[in-house]
Amino acid sequence: MKIQVEFLGLPKLKELIGQKTVIDLTSETIADLVSDIVNKHGQEARQALLDNKGKLNSAIQVMINNQGFVRRDDFAKRYLNDNDNVKFLLVTGGG
């Protein structure tokens, strides 16, 4: 299945993979997609995406088809479909 992936506010991933790319995913969930990206692009992708515990960095949110952020508890349960658009966004705050 082909998944359109976009990295917003993540310059290291943009440099490694491109801001927008299509990934041919053999597995099915968001968690699988993150693992696939890390496995294909190595340590630099791991450092850009994951925290010390191997979970998606808490500053990164995931959105599918512009339908709002996916809860982290749902990453392993949220199945992707062919041609879904998945955005990884660096969320920053300030005050």
C-alpha cells in the first residue's frame, strides 16, 4: 500500500527523506509506519522521531488525511489505507 508522508517542522527528516514522499508500506498501522521509517533511514531518523524510550517524540504529532491529531494510544490500532496522507508535525509552544 502506498502512503503519502509529509514532514512539517522536522528538518532532519526533510533532509533524509524529503518534505513529501510516498512510502510503500507492507504493514498497516501508524506504529508500523514509524518503525518502517526508522528501519529504512537509520539512526538519524531514529533520533529525529523517537525519544529515549523508543516512542514517538512527544513534540511530534501525527495527522491522517487532515482529520485532526491521532492520539498516541491509538498508533498501534489506527490502520492506514492505500493513498492515506500522513503528516508528522513538530508542535511548538510559546508564551
